[in-house]
Amino acid sequence: MKITKQQLKQIIKEELEKVMETVPNPEFRGRAQAGHSFEHASDAEKCKRIKAKYEEEKKKNPTSYGVEGDQFEMWIASVKRNHPGCLPDDA
């Protein structure tokens, strides 16, 4: 039996969707859909993760003082350089 490349892609897509539905934890489901690492995630998923980390860090250290604050500011600068548009302008 021969199958076309398109048919194979469709079969793989359907099988992956079945696997995704079996992942119980939403956090892990999201990671599985985007790829396990940040590098393999889509641009939209990367921005989503960056925004979540930004909000989490902002809650932990709202004043941006000290070593943690300096590291946070360096991370923000890196994100703005490598992923423009993912953080708010006032970040």
C-alpha cells in the first residue's frame, strides 16, 4: 500500500492530536503542543511564555532593586532585543 506525503502528514497530525488529548495537565499539554523547549516553540508560544515569566517576576520583585532586580532588567533588555513586541512598552 502506498500513501502520499500529504496522507502521511495527515496521519501523523491525527495521531499527535490523540496523544495531546491524553496529556492530563494543561501546563504539560501546552508544552507538548509547542515543543518541549523554548527554542522549538512557535513565536506566539514564546511570547506567551515570556509574558507569563514577566508577570511572575514583576510580582516577586516589583521594585527591581538588588541583584535580582538587575538580573530581571538584563532579562527584559534581552527579550526586547530578541523578541520585540512580546513585552509591554513600559517594561
